[in-house]
Amino acid sequence: MNILLPMEPPPIPSKDAEHLRTLAICHYVVAGLSVFGIGFLLLHYSFMKMFFANPKLWEEQSKAMEKSGAVMPFNPAELLQIFQWFYLIAGVWIVVSGVLTFMSGRCLHRRTHRTFSIVIAGLNCLHFPFGTALGIFTLIVLTKDSVFQLYAVSKPQTASV
């Protein structure tokens, strides 16, 4: 004989908790997109190096300028050396922002370090268009009082010794 006992309905998940979970996933996706950004930067650099460092591409232009009495305004190889610094700085920026975005996603998932996630959301606003959208939505969600209370209630998980 089975006696059916009334069961409690499952707890209704909080909209704020769902928003935090969705934001954490979006942070992981945007951090993953930084890998494609590095790939694009490397591809762009290889094309620029192929064009600027190849003297045969510039011979005809320099001969035409010499005939007219003008001089080349710049040496393409020297210009590439200057641009290498821009490529290096952009590469470091993409890697660092990707790692920080991933770390912010982990913090959102664990509901820890809210201020860190707010700062990273501000930095993500510089990465148009995906980072801008992610940063704005993260700022909107993390500045709500109910989300602040969720962070206060959840305790950071610490490793037991």
C-alpha cells in the first residue's frame, strides 16, 4: 500500500540568479572570442609584413617617384618596425582582457568579488560590439540591490585544510 504524501513544489529560481548564470556564460564566450582576436591580429600582421617587408613590391613605386624628382615619404620596412609595437600592445591587451573576462565569469558563477566584476564590466565596454553589450548588461545586473543581497547571502567557497 502506497501512501501519497503531498510534495513541496520545487523552489522557484530567482531571476537574478538566472541573470548571473547567463552573464557568467556570456563572459566565458567573450573570453573565448579573444582567441579569435589574437588569430586575426596574427593574420593581419603576417599580411602587413608580407607587403611592407617585400622590397620588390615597392621598386616600381620608388622608380616612378625618382623619375618625377620626388622621394619616398617613408621606408616601408621602417614603418613596419614601428607598427610591430602596436601589434605587440594590441596582442597583450587582447590576452589580458580575455583572461580578466574569464576570471570575472568565474566570479559571477561563484557570486564572489562583485567589485572586480564591475571593474571588468567597465573595461569590457571598450571592446565594441560584444564587450560593450556584455559590460552594460553586467553593470545593470550587478548594481541592482537584489543582486547585492544575493552576493551577501552566498558565502565564498573556501578550501578546507
